[in-house]
Amino acid sequence: MSNKIRSGIAERLKDGDVTDEKCRRLIVRELDDIKSKLDGLARKDLLSSLCFLQEGVNGLPQSLLQVDSRSARETSFQGKS
């Protein structure tokens, strides 16, 4: 939706005088800056999520070993009872 609005405004200002052209350039530049900042924020969140996922995957084998050792102890304890 914002792309349609931006394109519409830019198109209307495109065929105007020098002032309209300057306004159009300013609007397009500002909107491009906003878009790049939003892309950067989204990328930051994505990278954070990826780091958390990697930490979880790296910790998974150790967690599984702990579960296996607990199960083995419980089985051994139950066998002695």
C-alpha cells in the first residue's frame, strides 16, 4: 500500500516544475531511508533469532546426554529395588 501511495505521489510530482521535482526527490529519498532502516531492523531481529536457534541446536546434544544419563540412573535404581 505504501508503495502505491509513494508511486502515486512521485508520479504526480514528476511532470511538475523544479519545486515539484525537488519535493519529489526529497519524498522518495526520505521514504527510501525509512525502508532501509526498517529492513535493517528486520534483519537485526532475524539475526538475533538465528543466534538463539544456533545456541539451542548446539545445546541439544548435551541436553540429550543428560536425559539419557538420568534415564540410565533411574533404570539402574529401579533394578536394585
